[in-house]
Amino acid sequence: MLALNIPGRGQFNINHLVLDFNGTIAFNGELITGVAERIMLLSKDMEIHVITADTNGTVARQCSGLPVSVQILRSDDHTGEKGEFIRGLDGAICIGNGANDASMFEEAVLAIAVAGREGCATATLLKSDVLIDNILDAMDLLLNPNRMIATLRK
């Protein structure tokens, strides 16, 4: 568990990290360099889930050997399905960028929007707690919690 005490916002106990795949931790279906190493480090403190429509059909291969559970979206309502997935978790922080991440951001304890090379959907951005320009820096916020605290304190 990752415990964050953010002045003016309260205590957050993070048990799960939910990562969108395409556009967030992967580009063109391939993991972004440095993501796997950070997943290994973060998995010591929380369960990690990768959630995706698997547009490129690569998530299983790309996440093979990593300490993550992969959730492939099956419904016609990916936005709702992502939100429902988060509701089933106790203490989740989410990282994403797409329009279909907006619902999971609403359900998360904390939400980090990543602009990245694909940009960030406005609906998702408006539901985020933090916007950051790349996934590596987003994951580093969790590896160095004082950075998150400094950004979110009131």
C-alpha cells in the first residue's frame, strides 16, 4: 500500500494502480521504454492493473512477465466498463489519457492524466487531479510521493 497524506486533502491509501495501455504506457501498441522498470518498482507497494481495448492486439505480449493483471475491455461501452472496474477496487489511482478514461477517473481515489504523444482528451483532463506530459514522470510521482504531495497540497 502507498499512503499519501496530502495537506488540505486528506489521507489516501492506494492499494491499486490502474494503467490505460494505448496512449498511456504504450505507443503504437509497444510499451514505452522505462515503463516496465517502473512497474516492477511500483508493484512492491500496490497491485497493478492494465486496462485496454487492446486496439493493436499487443497487450498480452507487451505485459508478459510483468507483475500486472490485464483487463481487456469487452463491452460496447468502454468508458462505463472502465468506471465499473475501478468501483470494484479498494483505493485505486488511475493513469490515462483517452476519452474512455473519464469514468475511471471519476471513480479513482486520485487520477493522473498524461498528455503524451497522443494528447489527452479534454473530458478526461477535466476529471484528473494532475496533468503530466509523459508516463515516466507520472509513474515517478508515485515512486517519489513527496512530488505528488507538493503538487496536490492546498
